[in-house]
Amino acid sequence: MRIILFLILILNVNIILAQEKQDTSKKVNQYGLVIEKVNENAELIRTLKEDLRNNNTVSNFASHVIDFSAFFLAFIAIFLAIIGYIGYRDVREIRSMKNNFNDLLDSFQRELNIEKKNIEKLMNSFEEEKKKSLEVLFPIMEGQLFYYNGNNEKALQSFKEAQKITSSHPILINRINRILVDRGDVSEAISNLELLADKMPNDYKIKYRLAQAYRRNKQLDTAKQIIQQSIELKNDASALYEQGTIEMLTLNYQTAENILIESNRVFTKKKGGPKYWVFTNLAMCQLILGKEKEALRNIEKCKVELNRRISKTPKHPNPYANYGLCLLMEQNEEASNYFSKAIEYQIPYLIAESIKERIEIIENIDWKDFRVEPSLKILKNYLVKIKNNED
């Protein structure tokens, strides 16, 4: 606004000065005529000449002012042109920025709508899964209770009931196939686990269970390959135990000892404590390797864990069978009583088979005054009885 007022002022000055210059020029012409007509009067001539000089000075000044004003106005015009161009450029850039912002906003809106739809789908999926989870919760809890108390048959019924609702729950995958293996339905378990391994090739637990199934089926070379794949996916304590057991059964006792020590170290770190079944196999390897002191220390640790477990689940057969193994390694004749107790609580077929295999390993230890035959006979008779009932 100030610039506009300033320009108006300059223009008014220019108009006045231009008018003054025009008037002065007219006066000069008039004085020239008077000088020609009154040449006789010198005084008048001098006066007129003086007046002429004075008027010429004013005229020159006015001319300079006009010229300067013209230059100044030209400068202002150029300046305004530059400002106008810059303003136009800025306006164009602002419009471009606005268009870009609107495009970006539209893009965000589209992405937001897509994410909103995805969230809605996820919420619907979550609601469905929540409904399934609530429905499957009771049979899984019931199955877990039966399983931890050693009643595998009732546990299997509950787990299969839950499987009708959802087949992908990790507890169901783990427990159902473990029970199938333990009771001797190894082929069915292997078939299930092979399908799961194809669908989930990076699931280390499935590979661990699959290796265990092949080991129980006496396919030790296949079991060894698969358990190595499981450990490569994750250095899991249970997988390490399985690998150590496979090495023990293939008579690689030193390798087995090292792996089993690592297994209990990982169990202690990840699960809060060692496991009795690891101590059992570890002590067995150490006895065969002639490391009697280390073996007896681990047997004592194993018995502490087993007593704790028996106090919690007094009708679970597995702790009694492992306690019997500990007593055998101590050359204690009470061992056979614990194997009988395990049979009383219906120890699963392949668990009994696995215990028998370990007694046969212990049998190779050169003991002068102790024999394992009574315990071995109890388990052999039990296995024959089950087999006959199945036939």
C-alpha cells in the first residue's frame, strides 16, 4: 500500500514539473519576441536577458528533475516487474505444493482405507479364533490334567475332542503325537508329523517329535538326521536330549555324554532347572565310560528330581520307571519294585520298551555281585502281555 502511495506522489510531482517546463518554454518564446521588438531599450533587454537566464536555470533544473524522475520510475517499474515475477513464481510453486499435498493426502486416505479393511478382517479373524480358543480351552485343560497324571488314554480322548474344533493348536500337535508314539502307534504318529513337517518346515518342535518317533521305531539313522535339522533351527534342550539319547543308543557314549550335559545346561537356563530323564541317560553313559563318581553324583540329582515329581503326580508311571533305573545303576535290588509300580500305573508300551533298552545297556556293565535280570524280566513280561492283548 505504501509503495502505491509513493508511486502516486512521484507521478504527481512529474506532472507538475512537466507542466512547469512547458510553461517555462512558452515564456522563453515570448521573451524572444519581445527582445526582437524592443531592441532599442537596452535596460529592458538586460532585464529580459537576466529574466531569461533565470528562467533557463529553472528550466534546466526542471529538465533534470524530470529526467531523474523518469529514471527513478523506470527503476521502480523494473523492481515491480521483478517482484511481480517472483510473486508469480511463488504462487505457482505454492499451487504445485498444494497439488502435491492433495495427491499425498489422497494416497494416505487410500492406504488408510486399505489398512482399515485389513484391521476389520483381522478383528473378525481374531473374534473367530477367540471363539475357537474358548471352545477348545476346556478339552485341552482336561487333556493336560489327564496327561500329567499319567492317564494317556483319557488324555488322548480329550485332545481329539479339542482337535475337532482346531487342529493347529501346538499343544494338540505335541500331545496327541507323543501319546500315539508312547502307546506304540508309531506309524500313525510318523504319518501325522511328516505332513505337519511339510506344511511347517521351520518348526523345530515338529522335527523334534518326528525324530523321537523314528527313534522309537528303531530307525536311528533317520532320527539322527531329523534331530540335527531341529537343532539347527533352534538349540532346544529337549531336542538336545533326543540327540544325546540317539547317540547313546548307537553306542557313541562320549558324544552322548557331552550332548546330555549341554541339554541339562539349557534346561536349567531356559526352564529353571535340570530334568530327571536327562540325568538318567547321562549317568548311564558315564558308568559305561568308567566315570563312576560323576555318574553317582548325577544319579543322586536324578533321584531328588524324581522324588519331587512323584510327590506331585503319585500315579504317573514314568517317574517310577526312571527311579528304578537309578536304583539299578546303584546296584540296588529295590529297583524291581519301582518297575512293578510303573506297570501298576500302566506305563505306556513304548516307554516300557525304552526302559527295557536302557536296562540292556546297563546289563553290559561288568558288575560282579549284581544282576539286572529280575527287573529286565518284569518289563519283558509286561511287553509280551500288552502285545498279546493287542493281537
